[in-house]
Amino acid sequence: MGVITADMRAVIQAAHLCFAATVTPDGLPNLSPKGTIRVWDDDHIFFLDIASPGTRANLEKNAFIEVNVVEQLSRRGYRFFGKATIHRDDDIFREATQRIYGEEGARYPVEALVLIAVERAEEVVSPGYIHTRSEAQMRTAWRLQTFPAHRRFRAASATRRQSSTSSTSSARTGPTTRCSAICRRGTAIRR
């Protein structure tokens, strides 16, 4: 049996979002969100490098990585520790991109695939469980707490989009504009 358990698989499948911690060549921490985390097999996880030149550069110098995946409503997850290998234009790269394209029904401009050999994993459990008896109660409490915040966020996002399209949106080159352009056209805008 490998490092990755059935529960770890379930958390990764439910979340699809992780935070990957690497170390810069200067020894500084780098934390980057990844929206394509998946299980490769019982000992490996992976994500697509869509827009992460910093993460990729860090891993090329130092392969150690920690990935945190937390399922939002249950507020529990795992920390995965291991070494990463970067794949481009090989069988692993092609299989992984096809798996994600098939699941999501979308294509991304993928620079590389980061495959992580998981050496160990640790459970992450929210301190909220001190006051909550079960995962079902945690999910209910979290929904009640976060849904109003999500509605406010969506309203603010809609207002932001309206104001940016009515002003000089073509001059904007922030991350939101670049990511929106990637999603709309399936191609990356390069600086």
C-alpha cells in the first residue's frame, strides 16, 4: 500500500485546489495556489503548471515541495511532503493533461507537469472541531458562515468587472485580465 489513502484521494478530488510551497534560490518561501491538483497513483500527486514560472524555477533548483490540500466545507485535509519532477512533452505529461482536460472539459496552455513523489503526509484538521462534534455539523456551520460572504464577493466581483469594462480595461494587464483571457481564448497572454 502506498502513502496516499482513500481519504486523501477523496479530499484531493473534492478540493482540486492546493497551495504548493517551494523555496526560492535565495532561500525564501514561495507559496502558490494550484487549481489542478490530482492523484497520479498511490505514491504520487501532480498539478499542471499553467502560469507558475516561479514555482517551476524553484523546483528546478530544489525539488523539495510541500502541498496543502483542504476541503473547504469539512475544513480538513492533508499536507503532502516530497520531491517534484518536472515533465514536458513526455508520456506522463500527455496522460496527465488529458486526464484533467477530460475531467474539466477545458484546455489550458500548460507549460509543464509537476509530479510529486509523496514521501509522507500529515492530516490537517481545523481547530473549529474543538467546538463542533462532527464533520456534518462543521459543513453546516461553514455553509451558514460562508454563503453570505460568497454572495458579497460575487456582487463585488460583478461591480469590479463592470467598472473595468467601462473604463480602460484594454490597458489593464493584471492577473485577473490575463487569467480571464486564458479562459476565454485558451491561450496565454505573455508580458
